[in-house]
Amino acid sequence: MKTSTGPIGNIQNPKKPINIVGGGFSGLVMAYFLQKEGFKFTLFENESLGGKLQTIKTEYGLVEYAANAIYSNHDVDELIKDLNLNPVYAKSKLKKWLWRGLPSSPLTFFQIVKILPKVFSKIPNRNFRDLSIYDFFSPLLGEELAYDLLSAIFGGVYAIDSKKLSFTSVFKNPVKAQTYFQFFIEQRKLKKKNYKAKSISFQGGMADLCLALRESVAGSIQRSRISKVDDVDNWIICTDAHSASTILDNEVSEVLKKIEYTPLTTTTLFSKSRVEFLKKSFGIVIPPKYGFKTKGVLANTEIFNRPLTSFNSYTFIAQGLNDNDQEFYKEVDKLISIKEEEICGTFSMKWDKAIPVYDIQREENILRLRRLLLESNNLILFGNYIDGISLREIVTMAKNFARSLK
């Protein structure tokens, strides 16, 4: 189980009692796969099961307070089938827009023409672990485009700009390519053959997935808080890094405290007005140079085939901006041209620790944790700060870990 990816730490004797701390998505998925492999465990959670994955039903429609979908792979498909859930798939051929004062395609014709001659140039810096996304792509795209375009595209997922986002946090497999053209071919080959990934939700939103996971392990859930771990039982810590630091001691705790998080606010608004340019679209992402606090806008009612409603739903993902702030309505007007008086309802959620900061410092801290826990025999750290931000990566890592214990 000594691995350079996935959960950190080791469990030498899985026959000893296994305690899972944290009932967010990571903890529920870990519990599900341990149970599937026949292991006994207790899952400790004192607050909300499902963590940030919260869906509320309003008179206007569903509101997702965090992720609105899970991107599929074979493991996700298998999980959904085993839980007897009926998936709702995103509509096909949805556009993605980039804000340039007005919505536009991510790359213009003239930008493509300018980039093409450079595609066959050599990758100048191969110290990939020390590179940001900006560092890697700026020789190809140019400084301005590498910052604006990539900050918008990756910022919609990782919530930081391209100069901070670690290259190896996004591209985890070793890069053997010598040129950018070879790099793109290499990345294409890494995709699963004969498998087309899809964005998946459910009729009741993402809460349906969390509820099904919760019910599948209900007999092993204990609603209480763990203040410290011991050396007697096995422990799988599935909280955020800062919460994990409070129940661990010594150097491991100090490293966990150094992992930073980005605060975010998600605000979903409902309107009878439909934004014309967002028809048949996922939404729009905004480069940082325009000065908006909004990082991106999801066109919810355009994405999934749910029962028709007379209201149109849009979710704003922002830093320091919610529906109690008049600046929010100004950004709504500027970005999608909906006036405050046209809005029927708004629902905001602020997350102080929304997403780990996937920068080079996080990479260094994770490598340090792997070294510190290399010889541990009863402790595992697991969560989206470890090795993957996406829900499907969490599913696959939990499944592989549970199988490795047998």
C-alpha cells in the first residue's frame, strides 16, 4: 500500500477495527467500498452527512450548493448501478463560453492561426513538478492568452489562476512528450478507449447520490465527534486537512495546517427570463483581468433533462460575493443581462474551505505527508486535498484502496 498516489498512509492489519472519521462524500464512498469488500468499520460524523454536496428543493427548482454533477468513468457507472440510482445525463453538444466583454468561443480563429506554428516546438522546461499551468503553456499560447484563457478554464474547476495552479496537480501522469504536439497526442491516448465520459446528476440532484451512499452504510454510522486518534484501531481520516490536523499529533498535524483552501460562494438565482446566449450551453467562465468576483456561471436548466419548469436557473461561483451584496446584482446584470427586479429567488451558500489550493506548495506538503506516513501501520489520510479534486477520482481511489486491503 506504499504508493505515490491515492490515500496517504498504511493499514497493516485490516482485521483490527477500522474507524472512518468524516461523513462527507470521501468518507461515504470509502465506507461503501470497504463494506463491499467485506470489512467492518464505524463511520463517525457529527454534522452533515454528504458534506458540501447539498441539494435543496425550492418552489422554483433544485439548488445545488456545491458540485452539480459527477463526471463519469467505469467506476462511477458501476457505483450508480449498484446503488440502483437512475442517472440524469447532461444534454449533448452543449457549448462553453468565455467572457471577453461579450461571450465568445474560448479560442478565436486568429488566435488558433497564431498558435499553430508553435505546436511543433519543443517543451522548453521539463521540471514539471516546479511548473504552474501558466509556466508550461505560455511558450505555446503567449503570456496574455496563457493567463486569461487558462485562468478562466481551469479557474472554473480549481478556483485559482493559471500562475498559481500546479501543472502536476492537473496532469498527473509522467510527461514523455518532447513537443507540445506530442503532449496533446499523449493526453489523448490516456483517455479510456471506447468510453465516453458524461456529466451525471439525478432527479433529486446530487443529494440523491449522497442519500443512497448513506443508506447503504447506515448500520455503521455513529453520530459523534472524534477528538483524537489512538494507536490501537485503524483510522481513515476523511475530513478536510485542517480538521484532520486537530485530531492528529506532531509533524503530520503541522503539515496539514499548511494546506490552504479557497473560500467560495455559490449563488443560484431563478428568473422567468432566459439568457439567450446561454441556450444549449454549460455556462460561461470569466478571465481574472475583467475584475469580476464571479469565476463562472452555470446554466443549470440548459444542462440536464429534468421536468420542465417555468423558471430558468443560473449558478454564480464567486469569491466574496452573495445575494446579500448589491455588487452581486451588478455582476448578474453585466454578465448575463438579468436585472434584479427580474429575479424570482436567490439561494447562497458560503464555503470558507471550498476547494484546496492546488499550487506547488500543496504538492510539496503532500509529498512530505507521504514520507512522514510511509511507515505508519494504522493511519490513512483521504480527501480531495490529497490527489484529485474531482468526485470520480475520489470514487476510483476509494475503490482501489478497499480492494488493496484484501
